[in-house]
Amino acid sequence: MKVENTQVQMRKGILEYCILEIIARGEVYASDMLEELTAAKMIVVEGTLYPLLTRLKNAGLLDYSWVESTSGPPRKYYKLTPTGSEFLEQLRQTWQELVDSTTFIINRKKSN
């Protein structure tokens, strides 16, 4: 078993949460999301990001608007919907519970 496979699955598991956290700060362009995710060592490619954004939009969590660009075609900027904000708050609670549970397990002393 390769550790890389497990690492990839762990990153995939929190990717949606990370994307929603980025968008929660304000309207954001997809390539800016990719840059931030890459800087955070969340290895993501366009072929992963765009289908996820579409799925989140279809679920009613995101909306977007087209903004004219001075250096090319219009850009699609994403923002959270009110439903998306509520969803993200639930994910934040779940994330904190996972961090707490994991920390508990990691720090627990062997009982022998």
C-alpha cells in the first residue's frame, strides 16, 4: 500500500471545504482559487476544480457573476449563496469536531 494514495484521499476529502472557505471571503475567480490551493499544497488541477464548482453551484451552494476583464474575455466570479453559507457553517463545526477527535487520539497515551 502506498502512502501517496492515502494522502490523495485525505486531500480530496477536505477539498470542498477548503474551496467553500476561500469563496466565503468574497467573490473569487477560479484561477485565484487554484493559486491559493496550490500555495497551500492542496494539489488541484482545473479538471478537478471546475466540475466541483459546477456541482456546488447545482446544489445551490454557489452562484456566480460574469465580470468584464481588461485583459481578455469576461471572468466568472463565484460567491456563496445563503444556503452555501449555512452549509459551510455546518462543515466548520464538523471540521472542528474532526480536529478535536484526531488530536485526542494522537495525544492519548498508551494504556499498558
